[in-house]
Amino acid sequence: MEEVKEIDYKERFTHPGGLPIHEKRVSRWDRKIRDVLPNIPVHIPPSLDEKYWDTLAIRIRYEELQYALGTHRLGLNTERDRTPSPPKQYNENQQEITREMRREEKLKNERLYVVDRAIEIYPSFRIPAELAKPSGKRTKKIYFPKDRPDTNFIGLIIGPRGDNQKRLEKDSGAKISIRGKDPKKLGKLSGYGDRENEDSHVFITADTQEALDLACEEITKIISAPSEEINVLKHNQLRELALWNGTFREDRVYEVEQYESGIKCGFCGDSSHATCDCPLKKQKMNEHQQELEKAFDEFMEKIQLQLVN
């Protein structure tokens, strides 16, 4: 049996006279694997700006991710090199989450990040059809800590009449919802599937990674806040609820108002007491009586002098 030789169709075959002929077409069944990805420029011209390099790197990485997800070549380690497997986990359909599923989910999330970067650098970038569906949204679960059972995290996040939840969604641009069973009602499972029978958690959905990170940061601040900040937040929410219900009352200060009286003593001129209560009343009256008697004596002397003359 003759040995099949590998033919490189990239070479140019020439006639004996040295005249070149056309290259043979490369078919998909060639035995030689090409190292060059399709639609990727091989020859890079010099004097290119940083934006071009970023666009090129994002484009190459996007093609790699599309190729890996399309061919299911996820780049998993061999049995010898792989790390110990975590405990078995199951999804909503009671299917075991395998390492291939985890790797595929990781590559899909990276592809979403690459698409976001491409849109930032190149606004006219066309989002692939499979990423424009709702399945392309970013999601994350943040579970409530079990070491603080007395803290009502659900009420803190939702707020009075859902006002705090609406504010968080408006500021972050993500959808925030509470899922899972109520820890205060143990043994009572909900009838909405296994996802509602999980531990209480915050389920965040966003279109972009930035919105998802911002929402996670705000939720983490509330969950990990110390007791003092939790009490302040509760007080503010109760005050806001009282404003909504129209039962809010401002704190009253029971203190005597400070004012000065315009009444002064007629004897000493002091404003601490009335004229009738002046301690110098008798002394002043005696002095006044003496002045009157002196004036009367002087008046009588003048009359006597006039009569004598």
C-alpha cells in the first residue's frame, strides 16, 4: 500500500519552462491544519494607534471563543492535570453540572465581556444574534449571611413600598429581585420550582457587566454593613415609611425659651426684680423723704425772707 503524502497546496507548481500556474483550491477535508484563523489579518502594518491594537485583540479573542464554543473544544485539562472536583451540584432541571458545563458557561461569560468591550471601542459593532436574546443577560446570586438571623436583609433591600429596591435598580441599571425560601418559615417550601426552594438570596440580572458589578457592590454594602449602620438604615426607612403614611412627627424639644424682660427696678435699675421687691426700697425711700424735707425747708426759708423784706 502506497504511503499517502501530505500535500501543501500553498506552494506554487510551475511548468518545466518555469511558468507559474494557479494554486489549487484548499478544501475543508485537507489533512494539513491551518494555523491562521479566518478573517484575521496576518500582515500587520506599522504605525498603528492603540485603538487598532485593542480592536484587533478583541476580534482575535472573539473568534477564538466562537471557535471553541462552536466546536465544543473547551480546552479542558486531562485527567492527570485536572484539579480535584468540587461536590456535585445540580441545576434547576436536576441535571448534574459537569466540568464541561462550567467551562462552557465561563467561556460564554467571557464572550459577553468581549462583546461589551467591542461595543465601547467600536460603536458600530454588530451584536451576534445569539447574544441579543434574553439568554445573553448577566446574572448573579448573592446569598444572605446565615450568621445574622435577626437582621431582616430582605426588608432593608426592598425598603418601604419598594422604594429602596427601585432606587438601587435605577442607579445601577440592573434588575434586582429576592428569591429563595424564607429562613423564618423553615419546612415550608414554595411551589415555584427548585429555584424558589434555595436559601434566601438576591438575584441580579443586567445587560452589561458594569451594571452587574455596580448592583453587586451596592447589595454587598448592605449585607456586610455593621450593626450600627444597619440601625441607622432602619431608622431612615421607618422615617420614610412614616412620611408615606402621613404619621411622621418631628422631635419636640421641651426647653424654656430664653427671653429678656424690658421691666426694670425704679430704685436700682436692675431687671432681675420689680420695683416693689427691691431690697433697697426702704433706703431709697428714706433718701427720697429726706430730699423732700430738705426741699420743703428751703422753700419755707425763702417765704420767710420775703415776708421780712
